[in-house]
Amino acid sequence: MNGYCTATYRCYDDKADFHKKALSIAVGLTVGSWTDLPEARKAEMEKHLGRVVSVEVHETDRPGERYADIRIAYPDINFSRDIPALLVTIFGKLSMDGRIKLTDIDVSGDFLTAFPGPKFGLEGVRELLGVHDRPLLMSIFKSVIGHDLDGLQEQFYKQALGGVDLIKDDEILFENPLTPLEKRVETCMEAARRASAQTGQKLLYAVNLTGPASKLAAQARKAISAGANALLLNVLAYGYDTLHELSSDPEVNIPIAAHPALAGALYPSPHYGIAAPVLLGKLMRLAGADLVLFPSPYGSVVMPKEENMAVKEALLHPLSTLRTSFPVPSAGIHPGLVPLILRDFGSDVVVNAGGGIHGHPLGTAAGGEAFRQAIAAALKGVPLAEAAGEPGHEPLRAAIDAWGVKEA
Amino acid sequence: MNGYCTATYRCYDDKADFHKKALSIAVGLTVGSWTDLPEARKAEMEKHLGRVVSVEVHETDRPGERYADIRIAYPDINFSRDIPALLVTIFGKLSMDGRIKLTDIDVSGDFLTAFPGPKFGLEGVRELLGVHDRPLLMSIFKSVIGHDLDGLQEQFYKQALGGVDLIKDDEILFENPLTPLEKRVETCMEAARRASAQTGQKLLYAVNLTGPASKLAAQARKAISAGANALLLNVLAYGYDTLHELSSDPEVNIPIAAHPALAGALYPSPHYGIAAPVLLGKLMRLAGADLVLFPSPYGSVVMPKEENMAVKEALLHPLSTLRTSFPVPSAGIHPGLVPLILRDFGSDVVVNAGGGIHGHPLGTAAGGEAFRQAIAAALKGVPLAEAAGEPGHEPLRAAIDAWGVKEA
């Protein structure tokens, strides 16, 4: 609906009249009251009134349990064009009103105009790296707390040597005396240059932006001055608006990777919270994340497959002029999962690994190589077990021996 | 534990070895790995290592279902002294690791030193109003969207006439052309002065602070220049750090009321999220909220009684030099509930009503009067039914006829 942002809720209630409930949401969260208004006032207020778009009632397998998918359209005129205003309008008070989960948001074209979206996006990140024909490979620092600059540099260099495209800070590495932001950027970018001289490929290092919310932009500028070429942000700890402002800042001219820290407090319950495709998909992209990490359906920290595909869809589907965000399904990834990842995500995905690189039997560099070999094989449709037998593919072979293969 | 912030989790798993899980949290979210470290390195790293404080395993009524309350202490040295860093450390990745809920946080004395806490707090708000001997009364605008300044002023004046102490904006009132922030403040404060001349009592008006996160401090200053004497903030839409920074800002020299919008996405599930006493209690106070609104156990938007009392406790218990935050149990409150509220909260509570004031059969002003009469009666231990019969108590009588009484 033009001029309206639409929210979809899944609402569990064994007794409620869902149609009545939908109407009370549409009125209660907009004009407050409607039926008591004089007719003349109704004419004036109509443009502020929420609309019930649809109410679908379902029975579940449990006797007597029912839920409804309710869609409500909220007039743009009621709220400012920022994510806090949108969320407070559609799910502020309502989130506390029984078993109700926010399952979808469709913002209006007008609302969208306030959001430049990802500054680089999927294509922009590919441009920076000069890689267009394959999934990217990201690796995560293993242990960082209590390590000094030399330790970090060594770890960085080993990861980079294996041919990874991006390396991200651990999200729990905050400003600290051992590896302060600027020094860390200088040290790691130096390691990146040394590794690039060896591998002949470019590398992005996403440094973790932390500290007081109002200082993040200044910290980002510091990091950029020190040579940073990407940022990592724990978006949910700061709110989407902080990401929106950072990504809209002309001086923040490097990609931003959104970390899903705290997301598990919001998306997994069937009855409460905000569904992952909204939380980690639509809103992250709207707020301007160039890359979005989220729990994969394969590994140690799991999200159901269907939900995962909906997150991907939210990051990649055409939406006005908004760039797409690179999907980064994460956690518990090893080379043997690469064929599955490519089957589900296609080539426009970042394969992201921590333990699957650092824990490689032949060492960290071999860990990266094993992933690159797995990616190359999967792209050609060669089964990994077969590819592992090819000359020079010892890293892939050792990875498969250690962790196995799940062919698509 | 000195030098450690402690987190408590409730963790549901029918098969897990909870002691092993606790250890993996303590190590995994701090130093990353431990048993493989050389002894010399262990000595250096020990100060960064998380500690398992306790693991209590419980069986539930459902056959085979088990959960554990796990307490982990995280060394302060690992994270910066801000709430995003604390939350990302203790519940960033972990929130996505199965059925786990963050049920408590105890921050260290050192961590606390970075938090001035509420600038006014309960006592400060009482000082500003000159009211020390009774619960306060807050009223909420009814319909605000689509109304102009005259409409707002009229509504404000009527609410104020009934003897309320605080009036808060609707949390869904954002910056808009009909009632922009500064004009709204001027208009409502003018109505407050007119009403005060009638009632002889002071009044705080909490104006809703909205818009881009980085502009909130400037908006607050604008509101203060225009005469605002209190602020309302949708804290969870912006993140705790935004409240922390606002409340620490010397120029923001008026009380801040924290609205719980979006909290229902986080606290109600037994298996996921962040428990209300942490979400709306400890963290709101730590971040500096002078008043905290939360769903009451009585009304339309319900929170279980026990949880409600734990929120109150978190706002009021002695904690270093931190001021206490005024508890404001909200939603569905009418005068007949006042004895219950006072039984549960004592006198240090803000009785907060919307429909219970505006919907009064004798009008908005009588709505406020009915509450004040109910509060006076409850303080004296006079049953409301009896008090309603006293001369001049028509407002209370009409309220009881409309909504009934629940004596404590």
C-alpha cells in the first residue's frame, strides 16, 4: 500500500477474536480511538488511521491451539523516517501484548527514500576485492583477548596466507591496551600487505567498532585514517539507527559488516520477538550493512533452513534502488559443508569459518587453502572426495579426513 | 567476585552435560581455548579467563525436561566499561546457542564506576515535585497522532487539573509538523502553568525524544531550552548506551523516563531473551533512567507478579552510590487497583494511567481526582468502597462504579 508501512504478526491465542484484535491494533497504535469520533473528525483523521490488510487464522496440531497471521498497514505520516520510530510504532507496546511475534515488515517507497542502504553492498565488496566469479571466503580470529599486537599479526598473516578474502575481528574484542584500534589496524593491514605479496590477492580486514555510541563515527574515522578497509559492528547492541547513521556518513567510505550478537535473544522463540528475516535480513540491509553475518543452518549455532533462506532472500531480493547485502552464514562451517552452502546460497555468499580454518590439521594457512579448494571444486560440480585426491589438494584432503563431507 | 561481572543463564537442554557447557561458556567467551595452552601462557592468560561460579541442574514437570541455572564470571579486563561491550561479551554469540535466557547480571564495583546512574532518581524526582509522602500519579496522553497544538494543550490541561504529578507523551508521538518538539514543549508547559495555578502543585511533562540517535542530545537541549522539565526515551529502540550517554550529559539536567517499548520482544519467553528484571530493571537503572515504565501485573498488558517484584527490586535495592529509579508499573491501571499497587510497591511508586484517567465517566479532570482520592484512602488504610462514600469523593465513586475495586 502506497504511503503505508506494513507489519505482519503471528499471534497465538486460543480464544481471541483475531479480527477484533487486528482492528484494535490498527486503531490503537495509530489514532487511538475511532468509533467515538465525530464524522467530521473522522474525515480529518482518516489519513492517520491504521488499516487491517489481512487476518489468516490457523489451527495447530495441538488441540485448541490457534494462531493468526495479521497484517496491519501503518500510515507513513504517523512516524519519522527512522528505524526506531518504525519499530516503536509497529511493535513497541504491542510486543508486550501476549504471545505475538513480528514476522515481517514491508516499508513504503516513501519511507525507503530516507535510507541510502549499503554503500558498497554485494557488488561493491566484490569490486573492492576484484573477485566476481566465486563465493568469498572470510575467516575469524580465534583467540584475541589477552594477545598483543605481535600475536594478532601472526594470526592474521597465517589466516591471510591461505587465500581468504576477508578477515574479521572477534566481536568480543573491545578497545583495550594490548591491541588498541589504530595500532591493531596498522598491524593487521601490514600483515595483509605481506600476505597479499605472497598470494597476489586483495584482503579486507573488518575491525570491530566499539565503545560509546556517540563516539563510533569518530572511531570509524580513526580506523580509516590508520588504514582500515572494513568495519565490524555489533548492530543490535547499539540499535539499527547507529548503523544507519554510520553507513550514511560520507566519511565512512569502507564496507560495514553487521554482526548478529544478541540476535538469539530476539528471533528463536515461536511466540515472541522478531523473526530472523526481519531482524538480520530486512532491517540490517535497510540500515546499510554491506555484509550480514547470521547463524547458518549447518553448523554449531543453528537456524532452521527455511528461516535461513528467508534471511538470504531479504538481503538479496530487488528492493527499489537499495544495494544488496552480502549474506554470511556463520558458525560451525568446515570445508566439507561448502557444497551444501553453494547449493543453498549460490555463488553470492561469503563462506565464513573460524575453527574450520584455525583447527585445520596442517595449520591455519592450510585451513584457508582447504576452503578455497572446496569452493573451486563445488563450483565445478566436482565431488569434494574426488577433488581431495587431486595433486596439491592435501589441505582439502586433510580437512575432509578431519571433519567429513556433506555433499549437496 | 571482585574484578568480574557475573551473568546468570537459564539453559534448557534434555541431554547436555551442563557442567561441561558452563566450562565451554567460561572459556569460549573469554580466552577462546585453555587446555591446549602451554603452562607459561596459562599464567599470563589466567586473568582473562572466565570462571564458572555455579551450575544448578533442575528437572521440570515435563518428563525428561531439564534446565540449569549457570553463573559465569567474566573478567572486567576483557571488555570496555559500556553496556554494549558487557552484553556482547556475556550474551552476544551465546544468545544464539540453543535454548538459553539471560536471567541476571551482577556488575563489578569497578565496572559500576563508569556509570553515574540516574541523575535525579526517585528522591530527585520527589524533590523536583516537592512530594515526599505519597505515591506519584502519572497520566498518559490518550490520542495524539493527528492532533494539533491546541488539541494537545486542551488534553494536557484537563489531565493536569485532576492533580497528576507527571504527564508523559505517547511513545508513538514522533517529530511531526502538527506538534513539533519545541512548540509542543512550550504549549504543554504553558498548560502546566495554568493548571498549577489552579491545583497549586508542580508538574513534570516528559516529552518524547525521537529521531536519529546522534541527534538526541541536541534534541534534548532544544527541548530544555523550550522549557521541558522531563524527557521520555524509547530506550530499547536506541540501545542502552544512548540512554547512558544522555543521562551522563551535564546539559541534560532534567529527569529521563525510560519507556519499555519493544521489551516484549525480549523478556516473555521462558527459553530465550533477557529477563525483565535485567532488561527493565538493572540495565535501565545502570544506564541512568530516573523513572522506568514496565508492564504491571494488574492490567491489560501483563507481567507475572514475581517478575514484576524483581523489576522493582532491581530499581530500588541499594547498589553502591547509584541512585534508585522510580518504578512505574503501567497499562490497564484504574483507581480500583490502587490498594493493590500500594500493597506490592509501597509508597515509592508512580501510579500511571491512560484510559483510567481519560475514560472516567465524569471526564479527564475527575479521572485524575479519582486516582488521588484512591491514593489518599489507600495510604490511610481506608477501603476504597468506604472512601468513595465520603463528601467530595464523587470522582472515586464514579470510577469504582465503572471499573470496580480490587482491595489488597
